[in-house]
Amino acid sequence: MRAAGALSLSLVAVEDDVIIGHVALSPVVIQDAVGDWFGLGPLSVEPGRRRRGIGARLVDTAIARLRARGAAGCVLLGDPAYYRRFGFVSDPALRYGDEASPYLQYLRLSGRAAKGQVSYHPAFDAG
Ligand SMILES: CC(C)(COP(=O)(O)OP(=O)(O)OC[C@H]1O[C@@H](n2cnc3c(N)ncnc32)[C@H](O)[C@@H]1OP(=O)(O)O)[C@@H](O)C(=O)NCCC(=O)NCCS
């Protein structure tokens, strides 16, 4: 994704010179959307360092960076039980593939909510 110019943001959490967490943002295309939307993910924290707020700091920082650049919003595929604390919500009008899914969530930062089909960078379909 970096080589393709599709890595909008790649943040790492570092402790004792070791990378212990990471989050990425990339542009997404949403059928009926205005402004710049981004996909958050992957997000990961080393198993031995979880439940200490590192994941939350990575997500909060990524969202703050999006706000600062005037992004319209952010989507992700993930567990609503984790992401709702950051304000992410699902909407059946937003779709990934053939079906609406509660795992597809969005956070509107400016402008209006996005509806329609979400397309990630083709790198996400590889493999
Ligand atoms: C999800 C993940 C990044 C969270 O990192 P973290 O540093 O532990 O996150 P935080 O410390 O900010 O938050 C931890 C809280 O989230 C909860 N949580 C973690 N994953 C969850 C999930 N899938 N569903 C619900 N709650 C979840 C934990 O139980 C914990 O709750 P508590 O605060 O009540 O104890 C980490 O668990 C991870 O790397 N998981 C494997 C990769 C993954 O699933 N990534 C997300 C893909 S969408």
C-alpha cells in the first residue's frame, strides 16, 4: 500500500524501542459520499500489551489526524463492541460487498453521512 501511495497514515506505538502496536489509514471510495473518506485498519496491539489503552490511543490519534486534514469521515470493518466507544456506528445504507453488516461502521467527521457501497484499495483484496 505504501508503494502504491495508498497508505494515508501508518502509526506505531513504541515501548522500549520495540513496536508494540500499529494502525493504518487508507483512502476508500464510497458510492454516494461527499469529501474524503478513509478506512481505518488494520489495528493491532501485541498480545502481551493489550488492555492498557494502547489501541484506544492509536485510534484516537488516527481520528485526530483525519479531523486535522479535514476528512469527511472514516469507515472500518471490526467488532462494534470495541469501536462504538470511539463513536463508530453502523448503518444498513452503507454496504461492503453484497450485504449490509453490523461490522461495517463509520464515523462522520464533517459533512453528511456516507451511504452506498464502500470500496477499499485493491491491496485489501490481494492474497
Ligand atoms: C483490538 C485491539 C487492537 C485492542 O487493543 P488494546 O490496546 O487492548 O485496546 P484498549 O486497551 O484501548 O482497549 C481494551 C478494551 O477493549 C476490549 N476489546 C478488545 N477487543 C475487543 C473486541 N473484539 N470486542 C469487544 N471488546 C474488545 C477489551 O476487552 C478491553 O476492555 P476493557 O477496557 O473493558 O478491559 C487488540 O485487542 C488486538 O490487537 N486484537 C487483535 C487484532 C484485532 O482484532 N484488531 C482489530 C481488527 S478490526
